[in-house]
Amino acid sequence: MAGKKIYNESKRRFTMTLTETAIQWLEQKQLELGANSLSDVIERMAREKWNKQ
């Protein structure tokens, strides 16, 4: 999906290393939010936090 436009911004590939606990938490959030992927979860949470500032 790198290069795809979403939210009027280009996406870029980014690699993370997470503990199993963090991955399980993100997977639970994915289910709660109905998100398409773990990266979608992170994107939504970051935008929500950013918009609250």
C-alpha cells in the first residue's frame, strides 16, 4: 500500500518491532474499531489523538 493516498496524504512503508503483548492489544483494538489492519488501527488512533490537541 506504500504510496497509496488516504486522508489526502501519501502512505509510506514503515517497519516496527513489537512485543507479543503490544500486538495482541492492537489486534483487540482492530476488532473493536472494525479496522482493516493493524496499521489502520495505529492510523486511526494517531489521528484521533492529533485532532484532540
